[in-house]
Amino acid sequence: MKKRKDGRYEKMLSLDGQRIHIYGRTREEIKAKEEEVRAQYYAGFLNIDTNISFGDYAEHWMEVRLPSLSLNTQDGYARAVRHLCSHLGKKYLVDIKRSEVEKALNEHRDTPTQRNRMRSVGSMIYKMAIDDGLLYVNPFDNIEKLKTWRKDRRVFTERETHAILTADLEPTERLIIDILYHTGIRKGELLGLSPKSVCNGHLHIFEQSLTDGTGAAEITPILKTESAYRDIPIPEWLEAEIRAYMREYPAVHIFDTARSKNTFYNRWYHCMIGISKVLYPNYIPKSLHNARAEDFPFYCGPHDFRHNYCSILHEKGVDVHIAKQIMGHNSIQTTLAIYTHLSEKATENELQKVASIFEEKSEIHLTKKLLKKAF
């Protein structure tokens, strides 16, 4: 038994040549775990296979776990597994220690979201291995989750709003922007719209488009949450615009030509060019080959329209419970977080106004001081 740098104790048991690492906060905890492991092993409940590598078992975990998840989640989990396997893939599952796991995760400290996903996925892999009776200890346990800071939610300025609504865009791009601005729906929900989605002054959300790791898209009736199935009121002119577009470009889904990742962002970059031209008349667009957000003087993502829409609801005094229903939030806390954030911003602006009220008096006071010194 040895005491580790993190203050915990570690003991390695050898049962018929099979090594099992036990961890605990006290010697008494180690002793209790040792007795439990020995009892399970000799009762035949702990048949450890020392020849399974982390990479092999991670592939097995993906085959079992991923099919029940959405395409976006599958893609994120698969990326996390690839990162983990680049560090731990060839090591035997039972031999990997907590220190090795933490070292692997620390290679990704610069990307906290990815690092936290790797930590979560690694822990799920080991939990399934424990349930399968392959080992007893999860080396991902007690590894702290890194704090991630939420990017400041964006609200468009009056100048930006004017540019967004008046930019000269192609019909498909114009409709994409108009729907996002006036409904606040998610990108997947936008691309899942069909002629059945438009009915009697409402946009009926019941399908979404998801892309897999290759960028290919497919339509699914499984939305993010149960609350995502909703009807959003839209103005008459927007319904007329959508119906006119569908007559001009008939398709099973309204944006069939923009559903893959590449085609959507190609159109999105053209939207950013059109908006940037209104904001910056001297702007000369560059090639869109390998374009990035930094290449545009004005850039926002599809989700920025969602937050901006919620800010409009808040500004117009829409009750937070109605806003939750329209936004399709699963929890009222999500809507309240946005409303609170906007209220804090408004308070900050008002406080700045209070300070500016007395600027004129301060200038008069300073002028009096200067005149007094002069005489």
C-alpha cells in the first residue's frame, strides 16, 4: 500500500496473476475494498481479462452505446474516444492508473469542453466495463471537471439589425435569415422544416436535420427535448414569403439544398458577406475557400439569432413562461438565465446613464476651478 500525491491510498492486489488496483481515501477504506474484491473474485463474480486494451473495449462501448444517441452526440462521443485512444488506446484496460488518465486529460486543458467530454466518456466506458465484470476500479473517478466560461450571449445592435433585415441576399439565404430572426429556432429545426411546418400563422416544429461526423445530414422526428415540439407564431408576411418560396422551389423539405454541413455553411458565409457589405460599404469579400469567422468584418452564428429573438421577447415584456414555450426550452431555468442576463445588462446601462447625468455639472465645476486659478 502506498500514499499517492493526491492524498489517496493505492494498493495492488495480485489474484492468480491478475492485477487489480484499489484506491481509497483511508487505510480502512482500502482494507474494506480489498475484502470485497477478494470475496467477489473467489465467488466467480470478478473474472478479469487482462488482455483487453482500452482501445478495443472503447470500440465495443461505441458499438453498444452510440446507436441510441443522436447523430450530434455520437459525433462528439466518437471524437472524445479518438482523443482518449491516442493516449491510452494500446494500454490494457486493467493497467491504466488514475495518474495516466489525468496526464492524458491535461493534454487538452486548453480546450476545457473537449477535456470534460473525454473525462465523461472515459468514465462511462469504465462503468460499463465494471458492469461487465472486467474490473473493479474506475480510474476516471474523482477527476475534477474543468470550469468552462459561457461566451457572452449576443444581442444585435440597431445598426446590425438593420443590416441583417435589409442585406441583398439570394432567395434561399434571405429566407434562412428571415426565419431565424423572426422565430429563434435552432439550426437543425430550421433545416427540418417542410411544407407541413407552415400552418395558419404558425411554424410547427416537429422534425429536425442532424449531421453526422462526415457532414452528411438526415431528417429525424426526434427533437432535442419534448419541449422542442411546439408552434411558433409568425407574421403574415413571413408565412407568405415561405409559401412563395415553396412554390418557386418545391421540395420535400424547404431547405433540402442546404442541409449538409458544407452546403449550409457555404450559404451562411454568403449571408455574412451580404450583411457585412451593408455595415461596411468598402468591404471586399475574399475567397470562401477554407473561410473562417475571422475572415468577415461581421460574423454571427445561427444560434446568435436564437438568443437575439429571446432578447426581443424580454424587451417586449413577454412572460418568461410563454417565452420558455416559444423557445422550446426544456427547463424554465434556461429561459430565466437569459432573462436575468438581459436584465443585468439593462441595469448596467441605466447605471451608466446615472453617472452621465452629472457630467455637465462636473464640467462646470472644473471650469470654475480653472477660472479661480487664472485670477
